[in-house]
Amino acid sequence: MIFSNSLDYEAITNQLDKENDVITIIGCNTCIRVSGAGGPDKMKALALQLKKDGYNVKDGFMLPIACMEPYLATAKLAHEVNTIVVLACTAGVSNIKRNYPHLKVVETVDNIGLIVADTNKGVLKIAMPYEKHQHKLGEEYPIGSDGKNKMPKEQIPIKVGVN
């Protein structure tokens, strides 16, 4: 699974135009939900905040998996939509950009790296961080924490990284 953290709300809205963007939100209900940077609750909260702040949010679609093209076909975008705000990892964003090249696509997360998870303990461990997050190798977080509340001691005793 890919572990991601949410961008600050301001970083998302800086990519949007209140006057011209007609927005749909497409979310992924897999890795990003487990990370805490996406999922139905996060999508609803973002949509409500954007609407409250005067953005034209038309609709939203929660996909089981955003990085797999067949699921993307279930998102029936309104004709007037010109902007997609994506609650998905880079793979999901890439899939959406490829399928909607004529639309503006706004990313909402920073991808940290690959993780292992122990659902019995409710813990995620960063097993293979991406280059800019190498310092996070081996860090552990509660499932759904959005990269907050780092665990103070090791919960998943496995060797991480690539030799």
C-alpha cells in the first residue's frame, strides 16, 4: 500500500479558482483511506468546506480503487465540470489525468512511500519511503492518522527498506 499525508487546505485551494472552476471530487477508498488522507469522510469534509468557502462543488465519486481504470468508468461527471479534485495517491491521480486530459486535476496529498500494515494492532509502518521522505523509514502511525501521532515505540517488528 502507498502511505500519503493530506496537503494543507490552503495548498489545495491555491490550485482552485472560485470564479471559473466547476468541481467534482474523486476519491479512492483503498490506500488513501487507510492512511487517513482520504476515504468517504475526508471527501465529504473537503466538499463541505469548499462549498462553505464559495467554491462550486458539483458532485463527488468515491471509487473502490482509483488507480484501476475500470473503476474510474463509474464516475459520471456532469457536463459542466472542468476541475477534478483528487483524493488519491499518485497512481490514482495519474489514472485520472490520463482519462480526463482536458480537465484540470488538483492533487490533495503528498505520497510518503510504501507501507506494511498490522490491522490487528491498527498500525502502519513505512517500509520503503520515497526519496524525499527517506528520513521516515521505519516510522509507525495509527491506521487512519494522516501521518500524525507517530508511534513512540516499534509496534511491527520487521526489517524495512531495500538493501
